Amino acid sequence: MGELAQLKTAAAALEAQRGNLGDEVVDAGLRPLLERIAALESPMPEERKQVTTLFADLVGFTTMSEQMDAEDVRAVLDSYFALWTASIEHHGGTVEKFIGDAVMAVFGMKQASEDDPERAILAALDMVTSLADLNEILATEQRPPLAMRVGINTGEVVVGAVGDRRQEEWVAVGDPINVAARLQTAAPVNGILIAHSTFRHVRGVFDVQEVPPLELKGKAAATRAYVVERAKPRAFRVPARGVEGVETHMVGRAAELKRMEDAFLNAADGEPGMVTIVGDAGMGKSRLFEEFAAWLDLLPDRIAYIKGRAGQGTVQDAFSLIRDTIAFRFDILDTDPPSVVRDKLSSGVGDSTAELIDVEAGGKPFALIGHLLGFDLGSDALPADIEAQATHELGTAAFIDWVRGLAAVDPVIFVLDDIHWADDSSLDLAARLVTEPDLSRVLVVCGARPALYTRRPGWQAGERRHHRIDLAPLSNRDSRSLVAEILQMVPDVPEDLRDTIVAAAEGNPFHVEELVKMLIEDGVIVKGSDVWEVAQDRLATVRVPATLVGVLQARIDALTPDQKSVLHRAAVIGR
């Protein structure tokens, strides 16, 4: 039963209780149901959206099905579709259709996320794994194993309803979908093949191998593609930024960097502190962190430098940010068995804080920290009779004592990026590191978008040791300097090219980089081994790079219907 049918059934059942419940109660209950029904029954306007499309198909299933009873074929397909649907929906995708023994899924169709391409690839990896699990079951039934191919592409499509289909049955139409289907047929057996349009969004997140350019049916130009081998461990992912082959100096952030340096010098002198760098996506938080780390490397003294990054979808996962931070620190992989995790934590944390904790009652410090952060240490890591509240308190104390032990030897810096996505438990624990008694020589540096203050408006408000640094857009002068830095291999950058990039980027450093990348891909800027050239005859209006569309769409999809309606009208009117 679809959502619309369920809502109508619920509304009818509530209406039937009017005599028992009274008009006031029934009307209050019906109001949201009827509003949702009206929204679903109203025609959905067509909308252009950037989505990531996944096509998956079984290999050799037609031949295999000819040797099986029809009911057995249906049972196998049902099992396979159920596993794949679970993988797709778990990662936020929508199953658009089943075609024979193939499935098409779309990510970003109903609700866009910045990481839709990443979600699609993670779903595909899960699908490959789940098919291997299904093959084990088929083996017990003496049936041949199944194999599959997956193709993934990212691009702009038209999303809307076809005929009388309503909002609960959205469809996507466009050439990027055809490309995903073609990639699926070209993928290796049990392999995942992604287009360059998808790869550009996930550089540094997956281990991939580029394949020779593909001649796909219906495409005039060859298509660049990559085979996905595996996901990098979450704590070790570093999305790639910048323009390949170019090293640039940081532009327009010297004052902000100086404030970070001063905060560290104060912490090293015994005055702990916290710095929160606040800026919209692309404003230069990550680059500022890189320059700060480079400055620290040149200092003569040793420093305990501990870094982590929150990820989308982890805000409800208690201690997920601190867990990933510790995983990176001690080289703990997602695939490590409990015994290996215990060894790495024990070696990294040690027993130096044992005298501060009732070990007999609470267990070893590394086990308390591991349990607090959600690592799988096995069932015997802690005493069986310890209460949950006591475990939480002792784990928190053990973590703080571990940091205190580090700070007694060397200054400690925690660099926590993207904390607007971080869970509250991690944020609370990070804040305690600069307010705990007898805990000095600690600096916590955080990167966040302004959305952090929507969720936690009082973040460190009034805290004497906290410093907020807001990253404003670059001035036109700094933006022109950044363009010159990136295009340093162009002997004489045309003024109209420079001004076009500066105007389109609107002071956002990441936008400048992505616009230059797009101009390279479009053949406007031609890279040579020593010198780059500009084909000015190809310089037309600058379109929005695909890498920025996802960020913009995620913000738009978060708006209410009325707000989106206003935005659509404003887009037509222009500035």
C-alpha cells in the first residue's frame, strides 16, 4: 500500500471515530493528514536536478533461469531484489524501477544530499557483498552462483511525474540515466564502473582504477570511467581539492591563520582553548587547517596532533566524531576484528591512567574508552556486572585522563572538521577538554558551517577560552590573486577570463577552483606540460560546476514548499 492509500485509510478511520472522540480532536488529527493527501494528489511540477543513477544487472541469469522452475526463478529474484532494495534505501536512494533481473535506483531524486554520489557507490558495494551472501545460500541448494555488474553516473535529469503518477511515484528522465545503463553493461563481472562525472565528487573517498576511455553507444565522445575497488576507511578519507598539477599559496586568510597560531601558543603556555572556524561550504576552512598544520610542522617542539572529521548522517550516532578521531589516531580500520581493535587501543591508550580509576570495578582504561566510543571489543572487554551509567562516566573520565597524560608530555591539538554534522556527545566531550580542572596545554580547533548555530545556538557562547573566527568571502582583489595563483602556468591570463571567474565565484575559494576545473574540462583552458593556453573563442557563459550543484540542491531541498516556490519565481526574475 502506497503512502497516499495509507493516509486515506488513516483519515477514514479517524473520521469514523468522530462520535467517540468529538469534533475538536478529530479535526486536529485530520488536518495534517488532509494537507499531506492534498500535496500528494496535486500534480508535481517538473524539476531539473542533478542526481546519481545506479544500474545493476545479474550476469548470465537468463541462461540459468532456463534450467530452473519458474517458481524457483521468482524466489531467487525476490531474494535478490529484497537485498538490493535494502542496500539502496539504507544509503538514501530510491528504487525507480525493476527491469527483468535489473534494477535502477536514483540518489538525490526526492531529497538531495551533498554526498549522493558517495551514497550510490556505498550502496553498490553493499549490493555486491549481499549477492555474495546470497550465493552462499544458493550453494546449499546446489544452484550455480550469481554474478552482477553495476554502472553509476551523475548528471542533470528532469524529475517529475509521468502521466497521472503522483508525488509518491517520481521518475527521472535524461541522458545521464542512459549513460549509467551503458556503464553497467561495460562493467567487469562483480564490478562497479563509475563515470568521471561521479568520480569528481568522490576523489579521495574510494580506491579506484581508471580504465581506458569507453566508446558508449549513443555518445559521440569517449567516456572516462573508473572501477571502484573499495571504500577507504571512513576515518581516513580525505576528499581531494584543488586543481591537479598546481600548488598555490593561501590567499586572503593570513589574519585568521595568525589567530589560530596565537591560540596554540597560548595553549602551549598552559592556557587551554578552543577555536571554531565558521564559514559556508568552500570558504577555505580545510585549506586553513592545512596551512595551520604546515606551520606546526616547522615548530621545534613535539606536538600531539589528533584530527577527525564528522560525516553527514552521523548526528544521531553517539560519539561518532570522537570514535573516528581515535580510529585515525590508532590506525583502527572498519574491518578490524574485536581482538585487533583491543590490541590497537591498548597499545595506543596504555594503562598510564589506571591509578586514577577503580580498575577492579571499571576495567582497563582502553576498554572503558573503547566501550564509550562504540568500538566492538568483544563481550569480555568489561566486567559483566558494571552498570551502563557507570561505564559512561568511567569511560569519559578515562578519555579525559588519557588526554591529560598526553598534555603532560607535549601540547595537544584536536582538529575536528565539519562539526555541524557532529553528534552532541562528541561536541560535549570536546568542549570539556578545555574546561576540565588540571587539564592544560590543550587546543581544540573546530571547523563548522553556520548551520551549527541553528542546531546549537549556544555553542561555547560566553566561554572565555573560546574564539570564533568567521570566514567572509574573499574580496575581488583576493579573488583575482587566487585566480592568478591557480593559473600560474598561463603566461598572460586574459582579463575577461579572470573577471568571469571572479564574478561567478562570488568570493568563494572553492568555487574559483571548481570553475577553473570546469574550464579545463570544457577545453577553454588547455593544459600543457610547461605552459597552459586559453582558447578564448570557447569562453562563453560560465555554467555552475557539477561539484557545486549538489551543495546547492541539498540546501534547496531542505526548504519548505512555500520557500521553494518563492525561490523558483526569484530564479526567473533574476537579480
